[in-house]
Amino acid sequence: MTAKSVPAPVEIDGADEHEIQRLIIEILDENRLMSLAVNRPDGWPQVTLVNYLRRGRALYFVVARDSQKFANISRDPRVSIAIGGGTGPAAPVRGLSMAARVSEILEPDLILELNKLIWGQPAQAAFTPHPSSANVAVLEARPQIVSVIDYATPPGRRVLVRVIEDWRVERVPA
């Protein structure tokens, strides 16, 4: 998909799981920034923006090891993620709200592979990780529940799915 093309709309009310899966991946691949909500020790949520890279079912991002975000994730790996919006004047407003679990990537070979993918992104992808410290952690978020939100036709549509494996999804009964 080029920067000027508008994706074919998916009517999510009647979409099958394959169409929903395609839409989720499309939304993930046309964005590079996510809102990441973590649980603080005092019970209040903490939300920050982070760049991400999608590889298969996982979303990868980096954080400073001395950050509040890393401390919160280390204590409780459950996070909420929001991604999306309109990608241009003619594009519909759509997005994802996800419940995910985060784990740290410690395997040097995987980190090397992710670095190659990150630095191989085209300039317009705007993936620019910028932790506040040189001592960073590479983290992997694996979404488990995804709410697809589509405002292409008012009042908007939503479908809730459970991620089974590598973005294969199944609807969650209402």
C-alpha cells in the first residue's frame, strides 16, 4: 500500500475472522506509534507513547531500564495498547485497543534481527526509538484481546476478538 492509497473498507459487522485479521495487520502496519498503558504500584494507570515494530504477532519496542515504564512492566506484564487514527484526509478513522502481555527479549540473535528490521525501515516509517538512557530493554508485547474500532460509517463499529496464534483471531461472544 502506498502512502496515497486508501485501503479497501472492511465492513466489520459482517466480516469473517480472516477479514478481521487482515484489518488488524493493516492498521498495525500503517502506524508506528502506540499508546502503552501500564499498571503503577499505587493502582493508577500510566500511559506513554512508544514507537513499535510489528513482526508476526508480536509488537516490539524499547524502553530505558531506569524508566518507570520498565519498572511497572517488570512488576506486572499486563498492558493495554491503543493504535490508530486516520492515515490521511480520505482515510477512515479506525484503530485497535488491545490487552497484551509484555516480556523482555534477552536472546542476542533475536535482538540483532530486530535491530536489522528497525534500521531497515524506510525513512517515512518514522521508527525512531528514543529511550532516555543508553541502558535499554527490548520488549515484546503479545496481544491477546483486540477490539477493532472503525468509524468509516457513523456511528462507528466495533468487533472484539481473541488472538489465537500469529494473528489468527476468533470473535469474542457479545
